[in-house]
Amino acid sequence: MAWRQTPLLNRNLLSLLSSNSNSSIARFSSKANLYPVKVGIPEFLNGIGNGVETYAEKLESEFGDLQNLLVARSMKLKKINIGGDPKVCKHRKLILKYAHKYRLGLWRPRVEPPKAK
């Protein structure tokens, strides 16, 4: 008796899953895109926040583009005096942490939403 009920139960579960998946896809696709299309070093640092954006000019003159910054190591950042002071060592750590997340695709800097007048 139990063997006969199992396929019926599985069929009901599959129909429930397929009907719910269509509504969730529509819900996620209708959201506005809050991520910038092209990310540069200033946008990347502004996305991190916490005072790291003060190094934007220095990093842009040293690395040129974001791809070179993403592969930079801690000693390279320390040599150009980013977070060299023990009090602001957290800035270098933040840049490296978010660079790693960005490379893996786990984080992207958000665009400021337009303010209503």
C-alpha cells in the first residue's frame, strides 16, 4: 500500500515546486539593477566605505585599473603607504577582504539610489 502512495506523493511535490519556482523567478527579475556596469577603483573604494575612499587617487596612480588592484598583495599596499600606520591597518585589510570577495563574485559595490526631490 505504501509503495502505491509514494509516486502520487512525489508527483504532488513536483507540481508544487514547479508552480512556486515560476513566481519566484518573476519576483527577482523585476527588481532594478543597483550595481554599476563598469567598476573602477573609486567606485570600488566608495562601495567599501569606512574611510578607504581617501586612498582613491593614490591607488589609481599606482595601479591604473581595478584588475591590477584585485591581484595586489598586502606588502605592495603597505609599500605605497596604504594602511602602513598601525592605527589604519584596517584600511589595507578591508581593501584586501573586499577585493577577494569581488574576485569570487560574492560582492559588488552598490550604486547610490536616485534621491527623490
